[in-house]
Amino acid sequence: MDVLDHGKQEIEVWRDGVNTRMRVSALTNSHQLLIFEQFCDPGHGAPMHIHAVEEVLEVVEGVAEISLGDSSRVVSPDQSVVVPAGMRHGFKNIGDGILKVRATMAAPIFEASYDVRGEIARRYSPS
């Protein structure tokens, strides 16, 4: 049994104003799940994108505007949104402090197709 010490896991910059800690992935021997946290400065978040698998976005701290397709909702701590596979979605921090979002995906490798070019579309693949 592996015990993962999340406090010792690296926090990396994914884009301007967004830092990420990968908690569980193919690199931690996961075969079916990906769990990561994102820490977003005010006004920052994830641009519109899609995944081939279902995702759960949970707001841990702060306030987010989460968009699914053409609709948006304000989401607060202890609230989650289930994103169906193939659904365009994104989120941004609409509060004054840091937004902490925990994402869980039904795949051990992060893959996404972004509306905006220049984003890295695949992360945490074993070599």
C-alpha cells in the first residue's frame, strides 16, 4: 500500500494565475482516477475545454463561476459540479482571495481539448 503525502507534492504553474498540485495520477500508480487541486488568483481559472471522461469540480475555498456549455453557475465551498464526458466547460475565480478547486476525473492521465490554443493538452503520462 502506497501512502501519498500530498503536502510534499510539487505545486506547479499551469498558466498565469493558476497553480496545480497533482494528488493522484498515473504517476502515483493510479489506473482509473486523476485528482488534482488548482489554486487560482482572482479573475483566473481554466479556459473552456472538454475531456473524453467525466469530471467532478469541487470548490474547496473561494467562489467560482463554473460554465457548462452555454450556462454558468456560482459555486461556493462544499459544492460540486459534475461535468459529463465531452461537455465544454471552464471556470474562473470571481472572489477576492485564492480559489481552491479539487478536480476528480475518470482517467489517470489528464487530457483536454482547449478552445484556446497554446494550452498543454496532456499531462501526467508515465514515460
